[in-house]
Amino acid sequence: MAPAWQASFVAAPPRDGSAAVYFRREFGADAAPRRATLHVTAIGIVEPYLNGVRVGDEVLAPGWTSYRHRLHVSTYDVTGLVTAGPNAVGAIVGDGWAVGRLGYENRSNHYADRPALFLQLELEYADRTDVIGTDPDFTAGTGAVLANSLYDGEEYDARLEPVGWNRPGFDDGAWSPVEPFAWDPDTLVATGAPPIRRIEELAPVAITTSPGGKTIVDFGQNISGWVRITADGPAGETVTLRHAEVLVDGELGTQTLRTAAATDRYTLRGGGPETWEPRFTFHGFRYAEIDGYPGELAPDAVRAIVVHSDMTRTGWFATSEPLLNQLHANVVWSMRDNFVGVPTDCPQRDERLGWTGDINAFGPTAAFLYDVRGVLGSWLEDVAAEQREKGFVPWVVPDVLSAPSSPTALWSDVVVSLPWTLYREYGDPEILRRTYPAMTAFVGSVEALLDEHGLWSSGFQFGDWLDPDAPGDNPSGGKTDRHLVASAFLCRTTAQVAEIAELLGEDEDAARFTALARRVRRAFRWEFVTAAGRLVGESATAYALALCFGLLEPDQERRAGDRLAEIVAKAGYRIATGFAGTPFVADALSRTGHLDEAYLLVLETGCPSFLYPVTMGATTIWERWDSVRPDGSLHPDGMTSLNHYALGAVADWLHRVVGGLSAAEPGYRAMRIAPRPGGGLTHATVEHDTVHGRVSVAWRIEGVHATLRVTLPEDTTASVELPLHPDGLVVEVGAGEHAWEYDLSEPYGTRAAFDMDTPLRALADDAAVWRAVTEVFAKHLPGIPIDGKAPEAAGISLAKLLDLIPGDTPELAADLRTAIGV
């Protein structure tokens, strides 16, 4: 229950520039209270103080919510800080998300024209409670924080800090009286989301001098946060810190920042060593260029401070393949860096917005890796609040775009699919109940847009956003028909909301949405699917969505799976999907009998692929598959973030298929444990802290010997499918530790024996071998097609094929023998 607010918002008189505002007030206490509680928030970013002590360890508070609907209030027990006699309470308030430049449209003042403070200090005594709140008795001034911008950085002149401003006895005669600031107190809430905090410190892995003579610090990891420095120099000298994700030709590569300056400046006060870090900005970076540092920069003098929402880690994954492990680590880091209060697209450039499509695609992975009930629960309340006000689900939440957001697949349907994901993870139906009105409103709005056949065939769609084959200047212009994507996602969304309505006891809605789900599925099949199971457009995304969303009949699924495998193989196992298809393509392969192809796709290292960025030194997930090109240059388009989690959604497949752990019912009370080894991996481990406790699955294969170890928490059960067991053994188990050891029917990874007389069809049945064969032909005879599935492939061998090729072919023959293992 919210406190009875007696305080009101106050602000300093209008100002020029973006200097942070310092607020203060003194008060007397007859005695030390038995309890003292401080409630504080701001229109801007607030840093509260009491009697000279910084209160709490939150940073960037109150974070970013849909401020006009919900403004987070932080509450602290400050009993030990209030003393009998004079006291002083105050805060520094920066521009933050509320006032500063925000969004790629380069606009400021989205919520207010200046920062404002709300503070209420409650002093409880045996016979009364005294309240000191922001009111006309506060004064306002400025200090060392001369400028602050989330995008452009912070400027701090230590010579200007008003020493003692936050203690009693300070002379604030030159400060200004505060002014009332109109803000609805009903917006003040406690969100339940974990605070943003300093989470970790990183030491430099290298300090070098660039070709241009600049000092470059490499922290070895792309992060969200800032740099702390310690320096000793004369008063007035300024140290400048510029941040970037990448080096280009040895210099700081700022192209991925677009217009964000990402530059902090600290002016020394002099007189001895001084340590400083910004507090009213944050950056996405791995590298920092430091200019003006007095003397030689020592490694101990600089640290990168990792900053994000203080979520609890709940998921871990590791295998025998180092590149795959690094991919997973990159996924984790990109999630950390983009959960700074709001699930954002990127932490570095002039954007950092809560794009709905990104988190919708990434939701299952996010819920596995961290406890996201607080962050995403709060964010979904903002989504619903914005939807109620505007009549549509914004593409970004909080919404700071100038134009309305039309209903769009994957983006707008986040109001249905993300709560469903959270329900599946945590098993709490209240997650669904809280968001149910938003779900039904969205589905109803799209239902009104359907054509006479039941297709979502008009209006703007993002489609398979950032398909690698889309034009650089048109990220939505990929291979897959945008309205095929929209109609496929609508099939999934309507089926989900029908199931949710039934689960919540909304029987009339359940009947309505079930009928709608059948209607749109029929329409999809009528428009986009042949009787044999082929998809219009023949793209990997089209097949992946149709297979994973249950849009095909069983006999069609087999044909569609085969066709998807052919498409993936024809692309050389290079990735061919964007935001819509990537979360599903490996699943669509592995569930239709093409596990080998799924592994080949996931383990491919060429550009574009999941592992290509890893081979290029990436420590986070990129926005584009080729954000950095093989020659080291950055993709010339403005959308080249090196820290976007959306394409990291493949980690969900790693957890469920490689690791083998999935929930058989919401909340993991019942589980399916079914690791599916492949790709040459010899072991894998997955661990997950469910709402019931930790689950652990570890498998290992050495030659013909296999082991599987499973640990389940209390009150849970699992159906365990032993990987590659010769009898296909399935065991039902309960809580506790379980282990199995057995021999395989043949050594793991054994390939059939091939020679130059083996028919092409037989070679093509081995996905890895056929890939090697086709790569050889592409090398020696580029542009000449070779089809191992064609009817004539059953009667022709590599030896016969070589006889048909004119000229001398010893190198081709030698490479083919290597490819087939001869």
C-alpha cells in the first residue's frame, strides 16, 4: 500500500544547458527517531543524500517507466542517518530519460522541460510521525555536474562542487527558492523491479597507443556502464573519456554510436589523488579513449563499471565446443547490457528504446537466463498502460516516438506472447490475468483488420526484420513475404490467447478466440501452403514459422521439414533468417528429423552465421549478422549495433535441444529431459533455477560410452529420454540425483564409409559430408549446380561425375576424396 503523500514535486527555476540540479533542505530533530524512512523519486535521475551520506546503492534511479502512468519511488531505511539536532536532506537530479535527448528522432523534453524532485522523509517517534517533504522550504542550486546526457555523456568540474551542500550548516544563501512542479501523485508506485546497480568491475586487458597517438583502454568485454578513473594532477586539467564498441584500424570506431557523443569529461580540483565516475549517464562500450590524463595511465587507475538491473541469474549452459560456449556467453552479456531498467534494443547509440519485437523474440531465452519477473512484469504494466491510453500497442515502450504504431506482428503481439512465455517459465496464472485485457484488446484490433479470407494482408509490417539478404537501406525487405510473417504470427497469437482464456475461465472468450484461431489458420494454409506442404516464397523463415506454429498437417510437416533442410543446405548452412525466423529455424529442423542440419547451421562459422561474430572477436550479439564485415570494416548502414540480444534467441534451442531441458508443464513441476547430441559435441551441461529449485542435466559421450546425470528439485518429476540409447530408453523420475551409464550401439559420430563410387544420393543423405562435397564443387566449379536429391543422383557417383568434366581435374578429385574421408 502506497504511503500517504504529503510531499509534492519541486523544481529549480528554468535553466540554460543541462547542468544537474542540487536540492537541499535542513531540518531539526528533537531526538533520534526510532525509525526513519526516505521515499524519493524524480523527473530525471536522482541521487539522494542525508547528512552528507549517499543514500542507497541504486544508480540511474528511478529508471525508466511510462512516467505519466507509473513513476517508480525508491524507499530506504535511513534510521541510522538521522541524529538529534540539525540535519540536512537533499538530492542531485540529472536530466535522464525524462528531460534529456532520447530516441533516434533527436528530441528532448519528452516528459518535462526540466528536472524535478519528490522526496518524503518520515521520522517515527513513540508518539508521532514527523514528515519532511519537498516543499517551498527547499532550495536549489548547481554544482560540479555541468552537463549530463544519456547519449552524450557527463561533464564534471570538481572545482565547482559545493563542499558540504548536503550537510547541515551549509550557506545556501546564493541558491534559488524552488518552484512547485505539477505532477500527478497517483502515478507514484513501487514497481517491484530490481534496482539498477553497479554489478561488476572490469580491469583493462590492454592499454595501447593508437596509430593516431591516442591512449586506448580495452576492457575485453562489451558492456553497459561507465569508466571510473583515479588521477593526480593540477587543478583545471580535464580528462576526456570517449567510449566505443569497436576499434577500426586501431582507432576508436564511433560509427555504431550514430549521433551519441558518449563522451565524459572530468576536470580535476587538484591537491592530491581524486577518483571519479559519472552517475547521470551510461554507455555501451568495450574501449575507452582517454585524453588529457596527467602522467602515464596505469592499469590500476581505470576500471569499467558494469551497470544494469540487478536480476538474479537462473540459467547456465556449457559444451565441449569453445565457440558455442562463447556464443552463449555473448547472449548473456547482451541481455545484461540491455536490461538497464527497460529491455532495450541496444545500450550504445542514440536509441536504447524498449522495442517490443526484440524482447518478444528473445523472451524464452531471457526467462531462462535470469529471473525477469520484476523487470518484465513492470515493463508489461507500462505496455498495457500505454495501450489503454493510445489504443494501440506501441513499437517501443515507454513510447517516445512521434508517430502512432500500427498493429504489427512480433512487435505488437508482445502483449500476448511475452506473458505466455513468463507463465510457461514461472507457472503463475496471475501473470496472464494482469495482462489479459491488453491481450484481448490487441487481438480484437487485428481481427478488425483481416480481409475477407481471414488474412492479415494489409498495413505496415516489419516482416523478417534484418534478414541478411535484405537491402542495407531496407531492413524489412527480406525474402519472406511480410504478410506471410504477419499471418503466421497471428495464428500463434490467437491460439495462445484462446488457451489463456480457457485457463482463466473466460469461456465465451475461449470459444471466440478458438474460432478465430481456426479461421486464420485455414486462411494461412489457403494462401501460403500447397497441398504437398511447400510454402510460398520458399524461404527458411516461412518454413520455420509454419512448422513451429503448427500450421501444417502431419504429412505436410515431413515434406516441409525436408524442404527447409534443402534450403538451409543450399545456403551452405549460412544463416538466412532475421528477427522473425531466427528463434525458430533450428527448432524447425530438429523437430522434423534434421538434427544434423540444425547442428551444421548453428555451428557454421562463415558469414553470415551464429558463430561468425565469435570468430571476429565479438563478446556480445550483433544487430546485423555482418555488423562487422570479414575485412574488419563496419557495415555502412546506421543499424550496426554490436550489442543487440534479439538474434541470440537461438540460445533457447541450445538449452532445450543440446542441453535437453524443457518444461513439460508451466513452472517446471514436470519436465522433459531429452538431450540430442550432435555436431561433434562430446558433452554438454545445462543448469536452471526454476521456481521449485535447481535442475541440472549433464551428458557426456566418449567413444561408445555415454553418461547422463540429472538432478531434480523437490516436488518435481521428469520424463528422461536417454540420448542415443540403443533401446530408446525413456525413464520417469522424481526429485533427487539420477545417473545412467550405458554403451551405444556404435561409436558416437561414426560416419558411413564412402568412396568415389558411392552414389551421390547416399552422400547427400549425410548432411555433413554433402556440405563438404558441395563446398568443393563451389570452389572448383563455381555456378555449376549439383543436386544430391535429384532422381539421377541415385545412379551417378563422384567418379562418374569427374569423367563428365572436361580437362584435367586432379585437385578437384583430391579435394573430393578429402571431403568424403577417403
